[in-house]
Amino acid sequence: MSTCRKSWKTVRIDIVTLFPAMFEAVFGESIIKRAREKGLLDIRLTQLRDFAFDKHRQVDDSPFGGGSGMVLKPEPMFRAVRSIVANSALRRRRIVLLCPSGETFTQAKAKELAKEEQLIFLSGHYEGFDARIHAHLADEAISIGDFVLTGGELPAMVVVDAVARMIPGVLGSEESAPTDSFYDGLLEFPQYTRPRIFEGMEVPEVLLSGDHAKIRAWRREESLRITRERRPELLKGAQLTEREKAYLANLMTQEENCEKD
């Protein structure tokens, strides 16, 4: 099915950050750059210090109760987000806090966020945010993994890149996203290109057959096989046909027989 340009939407993405310069190189290249040029992405960077109260533009302070490090104050962040909202005519938006304690980011979440008209990402720094930002300003919090980074800028780049791929028109081919790993909950099937034979290693014959039904079936089975080998927990939530369940069961039987031999 073809996609007409007029049916594509523009998703506005605002990022509140202390380091806006970090984003220019990443968002000024490759797919994100082309999406911005085509008007599919409207990315705007907001310097958090512009919304501080004092002449020193201080946005952090020591935590109540003691402890090391500094915590981002609520006032500048609330003012920054309210300014963004006030200067936007869009109605559907999500305000997303990027922090280690958030919900783990997934492909499903990327698809969900891509449906919004506007996304506002709050990038933390130092020892984190005042808890009132999380509780009363953000709609949700997202983490890109169980590790700690210096700030929320890199996670914001990761999330924006993943979300952008789900926006119609961003990818060169409308078939690209559905074949990505995790798009349907499974890992991607193997891909091959020229030469047909490299150092004795050959491309699977089915991919050269021209039989698209067989190719689709092979790719699906390979996706199932690889997912079972590398990320078996993903199969628990996958929508599988009876034939696919039988294929996985056969793989297990073959492995058991090999172990006995």
C-alpha cells in the first residue's frame, strides 16, 4: 500500500537540557536529518538555565536531608515546560522524564510515543531531579537500561532515534521498520548481500530462489530460531501460530537428541 505525503504528520519533539550543543551533531546527520528536512520531525532544544531565577542561572541545589551531589531544582524545569506548552498549539503531548528509575524503554514504547503530536523530554544531570518534577510535571519516566549515565542527553538521543523510525515517512522504505529487531517482539532474521559467495561462505539458497512466500517463511523461522537462542524470554509474549510453535518444539527436540548423542 502506498503512502501519500499529505497523510504524513509532523511530530514535534522538545528537549529540555543543560547541554543543547550535544544534540546538534547527532540530529544533524543520517535519517534524523532527512526527517527534519522533510518536515516530519520538528526538534527543538530548550536550555534549562534560561529559566533559572538568579543571575548565576543556577538550576541545582544540595538535597534536603544531606548527601553528596546536587539535585535539579523544580522551579526552572516547571517554567521551561510551561513555556514550551504555552508556545505550542498542539493538544496531544507526552512529557517524559529520562532517568535510571524509569520504565525500561522498549520497541513497543517507541511505537506508542510515535503516535503523539508532541513529545517533551526532560534530561537530568547531577544526582537527579527534585521528586516533584517526576510526580507532578512528567507523564512518565523512561530508562534505557540498568546502568547510570552522566546525564539524560544520551538517553534522549536514543529514544528520539527509536521513536523517529516509527513515524510514517521517516524511513526510506515503509517495510524497513517492521523487519527491525523487536518490532514484533522478536529478533531480526539474518540479512545477506553481494557477493553471493565470500571466502567459501554462501548465501542461503532460498534467498536466491525468487519465491517470496518461501523467503518470508524462512525469515520468520530464522527470526524464531535466533530469538530462542539469544533472547528466549522474548518468546513468552510473542504471538505465534500453531505452525511456529511446532517449529520451536522441533528445534528443542533436535537439541535434546544432539545432547544425547
